[in-house]
Amino acid sequence: PTPAVCGLPKTEAYNFILENEGYNRKYYSGIIGWLNPDGITNLYVNLRCMNISGNTATLFAGGGILPSSEANSEWEETQHKMNTMRKCLETVNR
């Protein structure tokens, strides 16, 4: 996965996540795009996901942590991502 999903250095970040995170990343990220075996394929990493089950929506947002990242600004960015998803839900519930 990209650094936005796993981190860098990749092997060390991946092992750290497996040993310390403690939850399933099933909806942490995904792939969006169009796969065209006979033409141009465009795939993108999705860092905003939602699982809807009955009347419950669970939101997931990834944070691309880089060496220059600051924890507070990364947290704020994640909150902004969640606000976008919340607004989508508010629109549906009107």
C-alpha cells in the first residue's frame, strides 16, 4: 500500500500496525477507479470509507503520516475528512 495507508519505511510501519493497532482495517482505505484491460486504467487510493449497516453508519478515514507531519494538523485533517462524510449523511437524512 501507499504511505497514506501503511506508512514508511513500509515493512517497519506494517509490522508496527499489526503489533499495536488492535483493530481490523477492513474499511480504512480502498481503491476507486476504472479498470480497463483494453485501454487506460485509472485507480486512486480512497482514504474515506463508510460502512452502513441498518441504521448505523461507521466512518473511517486514513491519515497519511509523513516524516514532516505534525500530529495536531494530521488529526484536524482527519476531522475534516469525517465532516465531509457526516454532511453526506445529513443530506440523506433530511
